[in-house]
Amino acid sequence: MADAFTPFECGHELMNLNVCAMAKKASSKSRKCFGRDHKRIIQYVSNNGSELSANCASRVLHGLCLEVCMLPTAETPSLLSDFVNRYQICWEVWPEYVMVGSKERQVGLELELTGTPEPGTDHVGPGCPACRRVYSALHAIADWVLPKEERPSRYEIGPYEQAVRYSAARGSRPDVTLSVKVLHRRGFDQPVDQCEIRCLEEMKQRLKQLGACERQWSLRSAALA
């Protein structure tokens, strides 16, 4: 089976739940998060619960314990591409600096992903369900684009922020953002190096493969992916 994953999000209280029970409890929430994909996802979890339990990763948002069950599937890129188009996901790169003595030094790179709720969403505001769904999609994409083998570089995916941002580059649409930092595994204050640059380039290529656009959304660029 392909070594790739499709996520779905399900909230539950802090208790010991097995994957199948969690999947049943998650049905209504996963339908809201992932629309037409939810039935196939729930069925897969129900049929393969014992194999999937080791692939569950806890995330904490708004004081709730959320389980993101990662479902191995060869269809992951196409599903993530659907998220890219649904939420018009873009990316930008920024330098990461720290103070060394009295001077700033670039020690890494930041890949910023942005997405916006679907057109026609009734309410868009900091922390609203529509924004949380966008963040879940951004996190799934970030997980997929990260290099999988251990390298001299490490990666930090930023937590969910209850904030909506507006950029003129994207027509001042309401944006949800996620930050992925590429840093040194050792020697955090060392200058940016070729390993960090290589990791970033690989991540950018995978984003382009999904149809994500650099800086501003373009239907033409997304269609060429």
C-alpha cells in the first residue's frame, strides 16, 4: 500500500477510545470537514481500525483533543489537490532570523501556507468552523509535503491561530495561515545551509504538484498542475 495519508478530523472527550468507535463518533464532523469523501473514509477506518491505531496523532485546538487519523491511500495527492482547489491554497517563503550577538542572522526558512473558506460561506471569523476546516486541510498538505527521512534539518508546523488575515496580493480575501519552519536539527544559530534550501525546494515542488500557487491564486496555474 502506498506510503501516503489522507486525514480526517474528529473531536472527542479525553478518554480511551478505539479507532472504530472514534470513527463512528466522528461521522458528522468528518462530513462537515471533508464533504463527499467522508463515507469512504469512515468505511475504511471501520474496516481497518486495528491497523490504523498506530497512525493516529493527537492535536489540541481550542482545548479539545482532536484525533487526525491518517489513512494510507494511493489517492492522497488527488484528495489533497481537491483541498487546494476548494480552499484556493497559496504559499510564500520567508527568511527565518535569530539574533546572534547584536546582529540578525538568517538561520532557516519559513514556508507559509494560506487558504480561504469556500465561496458562499455564511460566517467567516477568527476560530469559526469554516476557518478550522481550512486549517485542517493546510495541516494535511503540510504533513504530505514534508521530507520523510531524517536529515540535518528539522521542521516545525505552527499551531492553529484564531486569526483571519487579509493580503492585497490575494485580493484581501479572508485567509487562514499555517507556518512550516525549516531549521537546523543541531546548532540552531548557524547560518542557513544547503540542506535547508534543498528541503524547501522539495516542499515547493510537491505543493506545485498539488496545484498550490505561489503568493496569489491563479486558476490557470492550478489547472496546469
